[in-house]
Amino acid sequence: MTMLLKRLRYIIALLSSMTILLVLYFQNSATLSFYSFVRKPKSHICLEDRGNSSWFSERYKPTVPLLLNSTNSELHANIFSWWKELQDVPNVTNYTEVVNQLFSLFPDEEHYSDAGPDRCRTCAVVGNSGNLLGSNYGQLIDSHDFVIRINKGPTEDYEKDVGNKTTHRILYPESAVDLNDNTHLVLLPIKVLDMQWLISAFTTKNITQTYTEVPSTIKASKDKVMILHPEFMRYVHDNWAEGHGRYPSTGFLALIFTLHICDKVNVFGFGANSNRNWHHYFDETLTSFESSSHGGDFENQTIYQLHQENKISMYKGLT
Ligand code: C5P
């Protein structure tokens, strides 16, 4: 009888400790999953680990200045001389004066310094390739937090394939179009005159000519203007285009810019036609890789490699 009692006590003790252990285990894992849900609500779609590819790490420099402001505007001598060479007039003497004018007019801020494990910003960068026609990507493109468009690429009449949301548009005076109030105008400054045009477009409106006729003004929100940093342009040229072409294409700069300010990057509207021409979804313009100042082939290979390394996702449309 005592033996039976002893066994019974032993079994009860065993069952109780197992119950306690199970309760503790489930409580703990519930807390953990709740905690990770709170910390990283969308982590499943974000590419947080940027260090897991040596190809990528060799090229990606997280500290490069992306956008110009009055604090970071002084250029290293080698960057300034490379950037000056891109201009029709290499003897640039008024850079500092123009930058001062820029930031008395436009926001003088440090933008997008919020990268970190808790951020999950999804972005669509939309090039102007003809492969967008018939793609039906419109809704998908518009579902991103940021939609970055380039130069003249229109949305009106092409909504089904390209969407209609635009949070950023990267352009230069010769490719300028009017923007709506909630779009950031991101200037790609290839010359100091481009910065002067931006100032003029919002003030005196007296610059109407660069190497070609340019609009004297632009419909855009002054408070949303941003200017790409010349050091960023040089970084993309050196690290990502590996010196191919004279300087990177607007689309390639936009793509690498997006990689720096976003956590999940989806790429639409990039890719030449079968004759290695850059064709557009909205007009008949054809630019051959050979005649352009950009390293088109090499840029495309790099974009493909970024896709292979799982740092971007390419949507190729109807190729
Ligand atoms: O022709 P545009 O420069 O306005 O096009 C914007 C960008 O889209 C280009 O700089 C290029 O990077 C990309 N593009 C492309 N394939 C095309 C047309 C444009 O990759 N067929």
C-alpha cells in the first residue's frame, strides 16, 4: 500500500513539473513572438541583412552622403574635379555661392538617416523602359511606400501598367516635368547651372536655356525639393558602374539611391530592347548604348547581379 502511495506521489510530482514546464515554455514563446511582432511588423518582406554577400559589401557604402545640405556641401578635391569635368564649363567658381542660395530657399535637412533593423520601407523604382507596356504592374507599383520615377516618364494614360503614385521624381532641367504637391522633386545636378536653374524656376524664372531650351518654371512643392549629392554620383560611378560610361544614367542613380533609402526594393521598367536600345513606354525615342554617355550594358549587368544577390527584385514586364 505504501509502495502504491509512493508511486502515485511520484507520478503526480512528475506530471505537475511537466505541466509547469509546458506552461513556462508556451508563455515564453508567446511573449517572444509578440515581441518580434511589435518590433518588426513587416520584417518578412524586408532585406535587413546587407552584409551577407561579399559582392554587395564590397560596393555598398552606407555612409555615403545621398543628398546635399549646407553641412555636407563642401566637396573633396577629387570629387569636385570629377564633377566639374561633367560640365560644359569646367572652370566652376561659384559652387559655394550657389549652394548657399539653394539652402536659403529649399529644405536644409539631413534626410533618410533612419536606417535600422526596425525600419521596413518598401519602394518601387520605375524606369522608363518599353517593357512596361502591357505589364499590368500599375496596382503593384502603387502598393509601395515610396514610388520613385525618373525624368519625363508619365503616369497619365498609362496607369494600368505604371500606376499613378509618385513620391519622388528624379530629374534635371532638360528632363523636367510638372509634379503634383506630394511628390519630392529630386534634382540630379550634372552642372552648377542645373542648381541655378532650380533656384530660378522657383524665383526669377529667368533661366530658359542650358545646352538646349529648358522650362523657365516648374510646378512642384518647394518644401519637397531635394538635391542629389555629387559625392553620391561619384560613388555610383566608381563602386557600382565601375567607371563605365562618363557618368551613370539617371535610372541607375535612382536605383542605387533607392537601395540606400529603402529596405525592400522592387525594380520596374529597366531593360533595353533586343537591339540594345533604350526604348520608352511613352514615346518612340531610341537611345543606343554605344552612343550614350552611360555604361548601359554594364549597368544592366550590375542590376541583374543585385537581383541575383537578393538585394532587389526585378520585374521585367513584357520583354
Ligand atoms: O530615357 P530615360 O533616361 O528618361 O529613362 C530613365 C531610366 O530608365 C534610364 O536612365 C535607364 O536607367 C532606364 N531605362 C532602361 N531601359 C529602357 C529605358 C530606360 O533601363 N529601355
